[in-house]
Amino acid sequence: MTIQHNIPAPPESAAPVEDITRVSPMMEQYLEIKAANPGLLLFYRMGDFYEMFFEDAETASRALGIVLTKRGRYQGADIAMCGVPVERSDDYLHRLIALGHRVAVCEQMENPAEARKRGNKSVVKRDVVRLVTPGTLTEDTLLDARTNNYLLAIARARGSSGV
């Protein structure tokens, strides 16, 4: 005697396989800006925070002792994320630079309302406005007032150079 059971077909995937690796427009923008700034941690402005993702988040989390969390998935893995408040960013920048890291600061070049005027799916325009390294520090908030802080400028004109 043979017993037959109707076995339901497996449910279709909610998203096509190609969509699993797709990221949000905001994350796509982040990846483009990050690719243009290799070797630097990217402080990516998101409202009142600078957020870091992927390896940058893991590095900054360890260096600064801040919480590492996640934001979405990419290529089957969680996207690591951490962030620092904009109002305290100089403190965190100072600590990262003191540890030998270099940072690209990416600001919002418009507010979200301006982005929405271009369409519901539009991403706020952002751009790197500052590279912070031990050799580029000129801000009083990032310099140690108790030590000498040297600055060297080289000028080139008409085939000669001067210091």
C-alpha cells in the first residue's frame, strides 16, 4: 500500500537573488564615496551623527570603545555600523588621529527636504569636505595646546620652491 502526501512547493523567495546583494541608495552613495577615499575612515554625516560602516565601523568601534551595531545586509552579511554625535566629533577625531588613523569627513550638502524635491527616492547630496590626518591638523580643537604644533608650507613659483 502506497500513501501519497501532497508536499507543498517551497515558497518563492521574497526577492530575486540579484536583490540580495543590492543596497539602499544611501548605502550605494556611501560605497562610492568610500571607494574614492581609500585608506581613510569615512565619517559619513547622517543628520546629527557621523556614521561609519563595514570595516571602518569595526576599526572605529575598537579604537574609540563605542558600540558596534548593524544596519541592513550586503552580500549575505550584516553591515557593521557605529556612529558618533556631530557635536562631539572633534573629540573622536582627536582620538582617532592620535592613534594614527586618517579620516575623511563627509558632510550633507543639502537638507533632506531639498533632496525630496528631486523625488521620493532621492538621496541627500554628500561630499567629502575635509581630510583629517596628523599632517593636516590646524583646528585648535584638534591640537594639543600643551605641546608645540608645527606647520610647514612649501610655495612653488617660476620653477623654484620656498619654505
